[in-house]
Amino acid sequence: MVDKALARLDGALAQLEAAARRRIEAERGRANLETELALMQDDRARLAAELDGATARLGDVETAAADVDQRLQRAMNVIGAVIERARVDAEAQAADEPGDGDEDAQPGPAYREPAPAGAGGRDD
């Protein structure tokens, strides 16, 4: 009878030890999960800060691009006006010049190349 009681006690102790091991493993797993969660939260916070910075830089780039677009539009408008004014002036000048009877003659170029800039004729 004592042997049976000792055997039952031994079995109960083995079950208790197994339960304790399972509990320890579960706690380790939980600790690992908590550590992993903390790392993920840190990564999330870092990525959110980087995203905020990138979004701000994108806003700056978009503002600069809009400014460049406006400047280019103004420049193209000015260039177009200058070209139109030159065309109108050239037509007016052609209309004011008396004809010499040579109707087939081609008008000369409106642009003449400037003389060379240096005494030696070299551009540095």
C-alpha cells in the first residue's frame, strides 16, 4: 500500500513538474512576444517619423515645382511676346521698304552674327 501511494505521489510530482515546465515555456514565449511587440512598436514609431519627414519634403518639392512652373510660364510668355513683336516689326519694315522691282528676291536674314569677341578671334 505504501508502494502504491509512493507511485501515485511520484506520478503526481511528474505531472506537476511537466506542468511547471509548460508554464515556464509559456512565460518565455510570452516574454519573447512582448519583446517582439516592443521592437515592432519602436519600428512603427521610427517609420512614422520618417514618413512625416518625407511627406514634409514632398510638400517642399511640390511647392518648388509649382514655383518653377510659374516662372517657366512667365518666361515663355515673355519670349512669345518678343518673337511676336519682332515678327510685327519685320512685317512693318518690309511693308515700309520701297520695292526695287525685284519681286523674286528673298529678304536678307533678320539676324546677323556678331563680330568675333577678342582681338585674337578666340573664345576662351
